[in-house]
Amino acid sequence: MRSILCCFFIIFFLLYIAYAQVNIILTPNVVNNSQSTTLIFNISVDEQNISLTFLTLLFPDIFEVGTVSLSSNKGTCTFRSSLVVDCSDFYINFSDSLTLRIEGRIKAREANFYDFLFELNVLNHTSSNISVLRIAVPIEIKDVTPPLIYIVFPSNYTNFTYSPNKEYIFSVSVEDDIKVDCINFYIADRLVGIKCINASSAIVNFTVSDLSVGEYTFYFRANDTSGNQGSSILYRFWVEKAPNPINVFFGKVNNIQNDSVTIEKDTTLQITVLSKGEICALLNNTLLSFPCREDYVNLTYTFDRIGLFYLFINSSGNWNYTSNSSGIYYWIRVIYPPVKYQILEVPSIEEYAPQKSYNFSFKLTSPSYPVNNISSITFLFNGEIFSHPIINPQTQEVTFSVRDLSAREYHWVLCAVDTQNEKVCVSGNLTVKKATPPLDILNAGTYTIPANVTVIATGCPPQLVCNLYLNNSKLRDFRYDIITEKPLYYVFTYNTTGNENYTSYSIVKEVIILEKIQNITQPENITQNISIEPPSQWPPESNESKEIEEERSKEIYNLSSVFRNIIYVREESLQNLKEVEIDVRKDQQNVYITFKPPSKLPSQKLPGRAILFFEIVTNISQDVIRNVKIRFKVDKEVII
């Protein structure tokens, strides 16, 4: 253990001696940040028994290396990477030196000390050993550049218009090679805001509100984390006076047109004025309020005589608003009460009917009769003007009639003019809706054979085109005769596509012809529900069934999907089968159905039930039939 420690101290001492005999001097050793610079490293050997043959230089990451060269062409340098350079092909002895020249740019994140690290190959002439010597050469980076201020808003010599409580946004963009600490904002040399960002760059906004009218200057100052300070130039802007509108409100007056107001005699008019500064209101050059008032005036005046009055209003303005000395004016017309109207009868929504009349009735009254009378009455309907004679200039009831209107919307206006040339009008709309044509099919219904029925289609208006259909086939006439001794089923459809006055419409009715139903008296206690099971082969093949099918195929039926389709069995050979009911999913035309008499009941008893076979043959497909029911009679003595 002691031998190991002795060796360690001997090696350490030799390295220390070697380090002490190699000198590296950096010029300059203090550099400003963000600047291009040339660094000179002077390397010398002060020990006689050692030499330098190779070096590696590791740059700090703050240094952007440009070029590296050795003095007097004593060797060559190559880049191993952007921050590592190897230099060789040189030999430095005692009292000799080597100059390493480096050009580049300092770009540090903060002002501080950074190291250039050298690794030197040292040849010991006594032992002929080569050792590696590491030397760190410090450099001090200083921050002497102030923050840069640019892109300022608003730009120089900007004008604003005054507005109460308006917010003004001032923007500045700052940048520093290290970090910006805080930004100060000044208006008229008064500090109005400070924002600290601690970032290398940023865009910062300051908000100032409620600036009065005047000329202002503003500028920014920014400090970086090294204590450097930068300032913007001095900017100027103006806040100019805002326009000073005069707002006038007349209480409970509807007849206001631009600069004219019309009111009735003995009306007390409320006048409200809003503006900035001293407001003065004059009626026919006489002040309505004395003295004039600031910003707000509310006054009333009763006009008790007929005539034309001149109202003039102005305002002086104030520091922030312009003067409105030219003001505004209104002509106030005071008139007798005009004609009053009362609506007696006015249609609004009606259904179309040929040659139908529509009446519009009104009652007109002049409340100021005889100094003011009804002079004319007109009625405007659908762009056409109708006049009504004046019979009583004080009060009169009038009626205007129009007829035979097509289905659409109409606009009407009634106007009455009095002797002072005042017009009073009332207007509205009349909507004539399309009518539903009164189509009908007579004599449709259910009958029993023999049947003699005439189906008649009625109710088609002359201006429409109507069509009558039998089972989807169009008929030439609007009547159809049915004479038959067989059960039948008919569907009649009567329709029209409509026109501008009538809606499209369709009506469907049916004619059903059935056989007469015989009342069958059944003996007591002889009816039994019997479950029916088909044989494994269904229907069973037999010559007898084929003969029956050929014999019955001449009888044709029409089946409806909305009715019970009952087929009555009349043949004596089918005396036990009385009735067959077929339920179909959709209408079926030209259907034939044949039956085979049920097979005899077995004589032996079967446990729990009896089996009886019926055969029914038809041309209806299986997917159309919902179900089939049969009704039959069973003699009492064969019930099991």
C-alpha cells in the first residue's frame, strides 16, 4: 500500500513539474460578448529535458470558431469537430515557443469566466516517455452592449381622436445579447409602466387609458441583466378633440322626418338634448331655458296655437370636444287633429272561391270639424287606386269591394286627406289561400250479388283537369257501370294536380261486391276446434285434385290487402267445408282458388287430437299470403 502511495506522489510531482515548465499566455484574456475577436495563444517550454509534439484544443461552447493557424508554419491544425482542433507536425524545445492564432465570435449566454482546454503531448528526453498534460486557459466575457429597442407602436407623429375611457396600446420590441431585465415606459417624462421579462427578446405592450386632448411624448428604456441600459428615441403623438354631435329626443312624438316635427294643437312637447359643453335651445329666437345648461337639457313646451315654429339648438363644446356653434334646427308644425279611422271589416286570410267578393269597411271621422274636414278618401289595392265620394265631411263609413281574386297575397292602403292637407293612412295584407277541390266519388260502398251500380265522379272545378282511375287504369268517362253476379272488388281513384288557385287532391273509394251470407243453424255442442296438420307432402298429389282444379279454375277473384277475403264454398262435394278466409299482404287481381273435399276422419281414436286434411290450390305466391283460415262442420258422432 505504501509503495502504491509513493508511486502516486512521484507521478503527481513529475506532472506538476511538467505543468510548471509549459507556459500558455492568452491575449486578450478579456473580451466583450457578441463581438468578433482574434485570440492569440503563446505556448513556450522552460524545461531543457522536455519537448512538445502534439496538442488538442477544446473550445468553450460560447465560441463560434472561424479559423485556426500556427505561427511560422511550424505545423498544421485540423478540426475534429466544431469545438475540437488537433495540431501536429511541430516540435518545441527549451526556450522555444509556438503561437496559435484563432479567429471567431463570442456568443455567451451570460457574462462570466470560460475555459479553453489544452491537451499537450510532452516528450521527456531523460525517460523517452510521452505524457499528456492538460491546461485550462481562462477567458473573461463581459457584457457591454445595451439592449436594442425597435418596432415601436404607435409610430412617430400619430394622431388619435379623443374618446372617454379609450385605451391606447403602446408596443415595443426589445432584444439583448444576454438577457433583458426590465422595460420602463414614459409618457411626458413620467414613468407610467414597468415590465420585467428576463428574456433575450420579447414584444411588450403597455396600456394607457383616458388621455385628454393634447400633445404627448413617450419613450422606452430597457436594462439588461448586466446593468447596461438602452433607450428609444423620443416619440410624439396627439389626442385631438372629438366631434360634438347634438342629440335631440322628442318625447311621445312619432311624426319626425329629418328636420321636421308635426304635432297636434295643445300638445305639450318634451324636448331632451344631449351634447358636450353649454347647450342653448331657442324657439323662434327665444331661449326656452335661461341660462343655457351644461351637457344635458330637458324641457317642456305646450303648443297652443296652429302654425310653424323654428327650434334651434347649439353647444359650446369643452376641452375634449369641438364646439357645435352652427347647431341643428327643427321645424315644428302644429296642426289640427287629423282624420281618425276605425276598421269595421277587413279580411286577412281567405280561401279561394270563384267570383267571391271581399269587403273592406272603415269609419272615418274628423275631430276638428268644421275647422278641419275630410276632403278625400282613396283605397289602393294591388296597385289600383279607388276613390270614394265625400258625403259627410265630418264622419263617413266607406266600403270597398273586390272580387274574383286569385290565390296569392295582396297589399291594400286606405288614405284620408283633410282640408289642412294632412294625410292619414292605414294598410294591411290579404292572403287568399289555395282551395281544396271538392272531389267526390258517388255510390262507392259494399253490395251483394247480383249488383247493378253506377259509380260517378263529381266536384271537379271547370278550371282544373281531373282524372278517374279504376284499379290504376284511367277511365275515359267520369262514370262507371258495374253489373255482375259474381263477388268483385274495385278501387276508384279520382284526382287532380291543381293549379294556381287549387291544391292537388286525390280521393280513393272502393266498391266491394259480396255473396249473400246464409245464416247456418248449427246443432248444439257439435262444434269442435280441431288442429290441422299438413301431411309431409303438401299438397298431396291425386288425379281427383287436378280435376277439381281444372273445373274451378274458371272462377276468378280479386283480393284486397285491407279487407277480409272470404271465399264461400257451394259445391255439394265440399259439404263439410263452409268458408275459406285468406289474408294477403297486397292486392291481388285475377286470382283462382280450388278446393278438395276433406279426407274422412279416421275411425280409430288418436290420443289428444284428430287429424283432418284439406287441400286448397291457388295461384297466389306463398310470400304474399299472411294466413289462411277455414270454417267447416263436423258431425257429432265422429268427434274424438
